[in-house]
Amino acid sequence: MSDVSDRDARVLLMNTETVPCPQCGALQFAHLVARADGFNIVRCSRCELAYVNPRPRDDEIQALYARDYYDGCSDKDVGYVQYDRTPGLIRATPPFDWTLISRAVSLRGLRALDVGCAFGAMVYWMRQAGATATGVDLSAESTSWGKSQLGLDLRCCALEHLGESAGTFDLITMVDLIEHVPHLSVFLARVRDLLKPGGRVFVRTPNFACFAHYGDECAFLRFSLEHLLYFEPATLRRAFESAGFEVCDDVRVLDVTSQRTSDVLAARALRVPAWRRALRRLPFADLLRLVRSRVVAVSQEYRFDATGKQGSMIVGWFRRPLE
């Protein structure tokens, strides 16, 4: 996969705006590093959040998710590659974070919301566990697929425009989502508003402390260039506390995959042969997956990074205080 071209970078940089810190509103920041597309990552001088500044305007940001964002058939710098999905695959394979969530919370009888739901895998598994589950995503393509193929309650809109009353949800999950949010303080205020008092939030986001470990070889500077915010454990905790949440479990770093650019490129080069992809889409493959999911207990084991700088993901639980 090639870097973003000079022409693409110039086009993006023509439609930018300089913004205050998305969390605290401060205007002072220090330059950290330039990404492959020419955008700069800076650090707020007050709250220490790292974010893109200047950044694309809001309409440019929203357009990234309008079409083909989850299309995994081609290499690209924005969006997902190798994103395979069938109804049988979703029924048989829980999301990566499912074990962490289902061990921490009994979902039966809860109202749950997954923000950034894509095709609805998390919503499906929450519903199977007894929750009344809803998903929201900016991609009309993925939410339409989840509604038609799996009968899920998926809605295409920003969270801020979700038509639900205050105090609706017991649980809100956001996996690989919060780093995309352009207006963090507004977003977290809406999350808090939608939760019942005592309701919980599960968050997973990339760990920007990897930059301190890998330097210019850090994959965050070359891939997932739609990310606007870059969190470390301390800044993620601070963002939620500033929005009026309590930390109800330690914010931890998952040692999932390497964030060295060369390692990511090598992983992306491991293509599934065309004949295996074709077999996955045959009707009997979905049936076999479904049988397996009912017979074999599916769970993941997690490895945590003791240093907090090499692990690629941060996970955390937060709670709206009782009132």
C-alpha cells in the first residue's frame, strides 16, 4: 500500500480549519509530529490531549463515512481493509471485546447502545445475551445491511442526533470510535445524558503511547488517517472525568498487535486466498458457523501490556454517578 499522494494531501489541506482543543477548548498547543497525509498531530498545553490540528472541516469528516468506509476489498488509508462479514460469521464469532464486556456486565434486561456499530455485530451479541440493543453509525451502507440481514435496530446518524430520551440506556459501548469524534466535549456530554444514573460505558481506543515507543515508525502516522484524537491511558481517563464520569475500572492497555509500520504492512499483506473467501460465502459455511457457535463456547483471552507503551489498545470502564 502506498502513502497518501502529495496531490491528495494538498486537496485535504485546502479544506481545513484550525480548532481549539476538542476536550477543554484551550487554544495553546505544541506540535508533535506530521502524519503521512500532511496533517499535524499536536498536544494541548492544558489537558495534554493529542489531536489533529488543523483538521478537515466537519462536512469533509462526515463524508469519509458516507460510502465504502467498511469495504474491505481494497487497500486504502482511510477505512477498513479485509473487513469480512456474512450473517453466519456475525452469529458465530463474537466481537473481539465481547468477553471483556459480558464478564463485567449481565446484559439481560438492559437497554444497551453500541456507538460506531458498523454492521451490528456487537448489537447482535448484546441482543442474544438478553439486552434490548440499538446501534448507531454514520455509514448508511453498514446500518442498512445490519437491519436487512440480521433484523437489528441500527440507525444512521451521529450520536448527538440520536432520537432517544435522556436516561434511556444502562450500557453504552464504543469500540474504535472515540478517536473519530470531532467535538469530544459535546459527544461525551450526550453520552452522559443518554445513560441512566449508574449506567456504564465501555471504551476501547488505540493507544497513542505507542508513539513514545515506536517514534516515526508508529503506524498511527500512516494508517487510519481518519482519526482525529489520539489517547493515552491518562488522557482517556481525564476526558471522561472532565465530562462528569467516574472511573469504575482501571484503564488498561491491551497488548494486541504491534503498532510498528512494517509489522502492520506485513499483516495486511497476508491475504486470504480467493477460493477460501468464496467458500466462506456459501450457504453451508454459514450453517457450520452457526452450529459451531451453539456447540463450542467462544471466548477470547486477553494479554495486557505492563509498560503501557507498547500495547496497541486502551480499554476502560466509566460510570455516570448516581444522583
